[in-house]
Amino acid sequence: MMQLAFVWLEHSWLGIAVNESKWAFAALEAGHLLSLAMLGGAVLLVDLRILGWGLKEEPIRKLARAAQPWLIAGLAGMIVTGVPLLASLAGSKYYGNEAFRLKMYFLAAALLFTFTIRQRFALREGSPVGALQAKMIAVTSVLLWSGVGIMGRGIGFY
Amino acid sequence: MGVILDICRYLEATSISVGIRESTWTYPIIESVHVLSLTLFMGLLLLWDLRLLGVSMRGFAVSRIWARLFPWIGVGAVLMIASGLLLFWSDPVRFYGNVFFRIKFIGLVLALLNALAFHFGIERRLPDWDTALVPPRAARFAGGASLLLWTLIIVAGRFVAYNWFKPLV
């Protein structure tokens, strides 16, 4: 069932369009990297702060609010460039690629964690900084997103 | 430019270059470090450039943000440079002959000049306009130039992997 969907995606207009162009795949990859920088920067800015590093004079809540639009923008850029990349090789490469599968698991976990536990913590008034709970939230966030990135890079080597 | 080519050929024959090229895991690991460090270096720099443009983190005092962000951007830069040099070392002749690598290199030189101009000018005057609604023209220019140059560097860097054009050497 899932395999059928992947094969279908590769033969959809999107997959065909990327495959027919000489530059599209590379250009999308470059856009994916630029979005990664933005997403990563927005995540790290707040996680470093929660750990008591970086912009430690600023309230977490204020910083998280300022970072939020860039986190969303980075994420949107990742998806907009990532979906056509996926489509172009969905059936022939990504479906059977263990690194891609793990990347999607990490991504699901990272998104869920970021928009529930981490967001609730970061946007709350007077969140306790330096407490074990706070540190665990920041470390979990960095680890989950690193998992997404490492597995993403791994797709090409698998 | 025969001298540069000679240096590249010499580097290519060193045991470190051969070691990285022939190992299964070394190259992927170094490349992953290079890509992941992008979040620390480029991610934080991007937000800082946007702050110089008056777009991000408005209301945060620029002199304080810069003092706190700079060490982390610096750590990211060290990781990028160290992993980047090793990647270059693994296959210097191919990189030297790659047109996108040359574009990336020119971009890096220009970005460095922009950073130096920032350091000797704008950086010293940051406390003068900490939370001003509109950053001074020079600051906006430096932020915009940095954004454009680093975008060029990242795009060219990604394109290095493709051999659309005949090698130059």
C-alpha cells in the first residue's frame, strides 16, 4: 500500500517535472539546505537559551516568540523543497531507504515534541531556567532534530 | 595558476588525503559535520543578519545579542572550516577544477571582507542604536550583503557535487 503510494508519487506530475529538469533536483537541494539553516538557527537560539547559554539575558518567552516565525518559515521551506525531492525518487530510491525511513520517524517525533512539550514550556510565563526539566527539553529537542539531519544526510550514502 | 595545481597535486598524494578518500565512513562523517554545523553557523548568522536588516528579533538590543551570539557563530565557523578543509583535502584537484567550487571560494572571500568591514565599523557602533526601530543604513547593507553572499556560498557549495561542466584543470 505504502509502496504503491511512493511509486505513484514518482510518476505524478511533480516527480516527472523534477526528473525532466537538469537543474531542479540540485536547486531544490540547495533550497533545502538554506531552509535547514533557518530552521536550525531558530531551534538552537531557543534551546541554547533554555540551557542557560547564548542570549541568556533575554526572557525565554520573548525569545521563543521572536524565533517562532523563523522556525515556521524554515519548516515550510524544508517541506516545500523536500516534497518534490522525495517525489522525484520516491519509488525507486526512498521507499526502500532505511535512512529515509528513520528520518521520517525522527521528523514525526521532532515535530510532535516541538509543538507540544517544548512550545508549552518556552511560551509559558516564568519557566524555570536551569532546572533539570528545562535542560532535558532543550537536549531532547537538539537530539531529535539532529537525528532528522543526520538521517537526511545518510539517505545519500545508504 | 600552475602553482596552485601543483599544491593540489601534492596534497592529493598525502596520506591524509588518500585515507579520507579510501575510507568508507570518514568522508560521510566529515560531510555530515559540515552540513550539521550549518545550523549553528549559518542559522544563527542568518538570524543576526535579519536583525541587522531590522526584520528579526526587533526590540532586542543589538550590542547584547551580538556579544552573546558571536561565540556560538564562531564555534560554528570553526567546525565549518575544519570539516571543509578536510573535505577539500580529500580530493583537491577535483575541487580546484570545479567551477562551483571557485564561485564558492570567491563568495567566501567577499563574505570575509564584509565581516571585516562589519568588525571595524558597524560592530563598534552597535550600542549607539541598540533598539532603534530602523537600523542604520550601513548595518542594513552589511546584513543584506551577508545574506546574499552566504546564500550564494551554500548554493554553489551544494552544486559542487554535480559535474555539469567540464573540469577547469
